[in-house]
Amino acid sequence: MRVTLVASLLALALSGCGEKQPRTTTPGTAELGVASSRPAVEPTTASDSDSPFLQEMKALGPQLASCEQLEEDAECEAWGEWKSLYWRGIEHLPVAQAARIESELCALLDSPNRMLRLAGAVGLGAAGRPMLSAEVATRVVRALEREDDEGVVAALLLTTNWINFKERRDLSARYVAMLKAARTDPERLDVLLQRAGDLVGAGEVLLDVFEEAPQWQRRELLWSAARMDPAEGCPIFERALKEPNPKFHAATINTMSSGTPCPALWDQAIAWITKTKMPTASAATNAVGNLDFTPVGVMERYCRQPLSPDQRARLLKQTKRFSTPPGPAVVRTAALHAVLQCDPRSRPFVEGYTSDADPEVAKFARGLLDATQDH
């Protein structure tokens, strides 16, 4: 007999989203189409007291649980309908109704049926609600700890975006433990690293991973470091700056300017900017379509930091260098903006460009002065 959504919920509803024993299925047996080892339970109908949304969820149960094709297969109509439910509407429901839906979605994470686990993870993630419930957040992390299906892991990972790991340090510690355990499983490690920058206590693990990581993964680790507290993120940047590859060195300084402040490394960043040349217009806008990843964008972000007077003076000198012709207007105008970001008292310098030979630069300088006249 087919496993149904309601059958899974009946087996777990009493305990809600609290801690539960791991599934009894062995790795590989929870794939799509494998029947449940639980006793068959006849499907039940939705209660009149259920919200319309919950009734719609339950109505999809029997079809969803018996789906035997991957989500890309159009024949599994129930899966398409499940994903198209207005999950974000949950936040507009009364608190009690929303909590009940979350509880029942949470219960699906324990199902032996892969599709039901996937459905629970997708529903929780798509709802877009911060996980204020300690039980729900704990249940999601518990499911991620034991899940071995790649598709379900990916869905659970998206769901963890609604968990504040800075506040839930207990869950952060469990996630860090997952990172350590995944060191021998490169594919799982790569997936789990996506949330590493939001954890507390992951700095040491990321440093270890950095030593053995390929170049592309090291770049991802830099973005994780940028989201971490300075005590954990800055040692990763310090290690990265020792790499001899010029492009990676530049990527490190750029990423460092976008995230957690590392004052001890700012001198190295300014020294790099001092040695860089004026980029061409195509180089300045290539790939990213803006100046964020050029020395000009980096300068402006560092100018927002609490630099020492000497550091600010050196950086200001570089912003003025990039403002001076010759050079493409797209670079020079951005540099003029960085000049005022670095030192608002430099308006006279910008005024000197209001009649620049390049009409685009002159127009920008006039507009910049008008826009910042009250600053």
C-alpha cells in the first residue's frame, strides 16, 4: 500500500518537531520509489478545522508519496503542484495555523519516503519564515545531520537560510561538527560549506579546508570568511594573502573589503592598490558589469572603514590618481566618488573636474557635488 502524507504525519504528529530517533532505513534504501517499512495506515481526510492551505497539502498526500519520478519529470503532477503552493502565504496566517503547518512539514523530514522528506524540506524553505521556533530549527538541523540523499540535502540547506546560527549557537556547533565529519566526503563538504560563513566556531575548520582546497573552492571560502566575525574570518584572509598567485591575491583583497573588518591587514590592501594600474574600460566593466571588482571599487569600500590618518591619506592619494586623465570615464567617475568617500573635505579637488575635457566626467563631477553639497 502506498505511503501517504497523512500516514507519515499520523505516525509523528504527537511529537511534533522535537528530537526523534534516526530513520531505520539504511543508506541508499530511502531513494525515490522505495516503499516504507512502516505498517500501512489508511489515509485520512482533512479535518474541517484545518486551514484551507493545510487541507490542500493533505489532498496532495497520496499522489505525492507515490511519485516515482524525479521532480524534472512532468508526469509527477503532484510534485509540481506541491512546489507551486503559495508557501509564502503562511506568514499571513494566524500564528497557531502557521505553527501547525510548520509542525506537519517538519514531521515529513522523518519519513522513509524520499519524496515526502523532500516535500517537507521544500515547504519549510519556501515559506520564507525566520525560524523563530526553536523546535523547528532544531528539527531541520537534525534532518540535515542524517540525510544522505543529495536532493533532500540541497533542499534542507536552503531551509537553513531561515536559521540564525549566530543566535542558535547550539545548532551552529552541530553544523560545525557536520563540516568536520564531511572532510572525507568532498561532495557533501562542498554543499555544507555554503552556510559556513554564518556559523560560530567554524573558523578553524575553514582554515584546515583552505590548505587542501582547489582554487575555486578557496575563493568560496573567502566569501565565507567575509561573513564571519573578525576573530574567525581574518585569519583566513591572512592565510590567503600569503598565496603567490597575483589574481588570487587581488581576489582576497577585494573580498576582504566587502566583509568583516580586518584592520591588521589593511596596510597590505593599500600597498596592493598602490601598485595597480589604471584599468581599461572593458576590463573595468567586463564580467560583472560594474566597478566593484576593480581597484576603484575596492578603494571606496576601504575608505568606509575606520582607517588610521596615515592609511586614509595613502588611500586618498590613490583615489585621486585614478581620477586623473588619461583613463576611461567609467573608471575616473567612480574614482571621483571614492575621493569624497575617503575625504568629504576634498570637494575642491572634485570641482576641478567640472569642466573636464571628457564631457562624461565633467557632468558626473557636477552631479556629484550637487548630490553631496549637504554632507
